[in-house]
Amino acid sequence: MGKCAANLAAGRQPILITRLEMLAAADAFAEAQGLSDQLDILDAEQFLVANLYELGGFRSDRQRVTVESLVDKYNEIVELHETDPSLKISRV
């Protein structure tokens, strides 16, 4: 919440992305900090799906290519910056 407050002070619109089961807790914490009406709190899965649709141009024929591209980029980042190769996503 400190980073959200700093972003608000800098004139930015923060978005907090969390797991579905943590939405209520995040909202309660934002409320306790007086920030709940100044930031958006989103479910990570819905956020990712919406962005994948957008990246694919909202075309169903491009969804697989978009997801594969995202997985490849993620695996590249893991390869470069992580020591545990089990963090990679394997494609079937």
C-alpha cells in the first residue's frame, strides 16, 4: 500500500493486482489505509485474460499464438534471471 500511496502522490493511478482469494483482504487493507476509493484492485486471472484478449486483437484465431508468445517470453525471463528451472512453463 505504501507504493500505491507514493504513486497517488506522484499523480499516477495505481492498480493492485492480486489473487482472487486475496481481493477482500486487499480491499480491507486499502480501506484501512484510506486508499480504497483511489485505486483499483483486480483479480490477477481476470487481468491476465483481459490483456491476452487485447494482445490478440480480440480475435479467437490469434489467442493461441498470443499465449504461446507470452509463455516463451516468460520462460526466457526465467532462464535469464532465476536459478530454479522448474519455474518455467512447459508447453504441451
